[in-house]
Amino acid sequence: MTFVRTPADLLTLLDDLLTGQDGARWDAFFADRARPCPFLVDLPDENLAGWVEQGVLAPGRALELGCGHGRNAVHLARHGWRVDAVDFSATALDRARESAAAAGVDVTLHHGSVLDLRPDEGGYDLVYDSGCFHHVAPHRRPQFVDVVRRALAPGGRFGLVCFSPEGGSGLTDREVYERRTLGGGLGYSEDQLRALWSDGFVVDELRPLRAGVPGRFGEEFLNALLATRVTPG
């Protein structure tokens, strides 16, 4: 697995309009262990735990994008997955390393931007993202989708948890650039998610997360998507 930098072009000029999206911001976020934030818990997402428990996802090689403090990566490793996990924040990865050690599992951690990632072509059976995609700027969405598409083997699965419109900032794509911020994360409707994840994928499941499931994380302002990588022909 390697990381590359995109040449300076229109995309990077648009990047420059958005401030506060760097690793230092996320380092400060994860350094505050008393921060009252719903997802800063040591529980797996209820959708992911359910898919694993029900056999929808059989153990294989997994890549988690924006793994944060590692709660989902650790859960997958506990259930027999070989896990690579990527995050922009070194502080988050320190916490993920602690979590993996406490659980007695191996997770291979990578420090860098998901958008700079060049994964092994077709090297993964599962790509999972809980809370990264809704922090991706509109002009970088195709690049993010391409990372997922390249990483997955044909028949591989993509799992996503992201803000619904009710959970996101409410900003339109135009307002993102006018205000120079994502406003804490963009919300996506089910129709928007189906459109964004239609090229090279078949959407198998799309629903709100369930809140209050014992031993699992869930908030109803989040949507969960499961899709299968397909090839034309």
C-alpha cells in the first residue's frame, strides 16, 4: 500500500478554500478523551456487527477508511478479518493501537489521507467507512469512490455509515465553497447515496442506523449502506 500526492490543479485550488480540514484538527479532536461525542465509544457500529453476526460478511481482508480510534477495525479483527486501517490523525491511530493491543488483535495501521491512498488493486474483500465520507469535499467525492472501487475485488463489499440530511450540516455543495467549510460534515439522503454509489456497485441495503441496540453503536441521524462491487459485462 502506498500514498501519492495529487499534482497542483483545480482540485487543490478548491481544497485551499476549505480551512480546518487538516490532520492537526483531528489530532486535537481525538486527544480530548473526555469529549462528549456519540461515536467516541468502544462499540462497533450496529450494522457492521449485525452483518458479521449474520454471516452477510465472511472473514477476509478488510480496509477501513478513516478508522478513528479503531472500534470497528478491532471488531473485524476479533472476528477473523485481516485488517488494514487508515486515518489522517496520528493521535487517532495511537488510540486505535491501544485498542487493538487491549483486545489482543492485530490491525495494520496506516497514517495518511484516504484520498492519497493507492490500495492494492482488487486486494480487499471489504472496504468499510464509518464517518469519513461525509467529511469529503464535493469535488473529491469521485476520487473517494474510485479509491473504494479500486480496492475491492469483484464481489467484494463496501459498507458505509454517514450523516443523513438530519444529521449533517445542511449545507449545499455551493454553500460549502461560499462559506469555506463542510460545517462538521455533509448529510446525504438515500437517493443521493444510491446515485453516488451506482458506478461499479449494486446497493444491497440502505437504511438508518438503529439506536439503542445493546453493545453496539447506533444513531438514527446516520445512514448505513452496504454495496457489492460489480464489473461491467
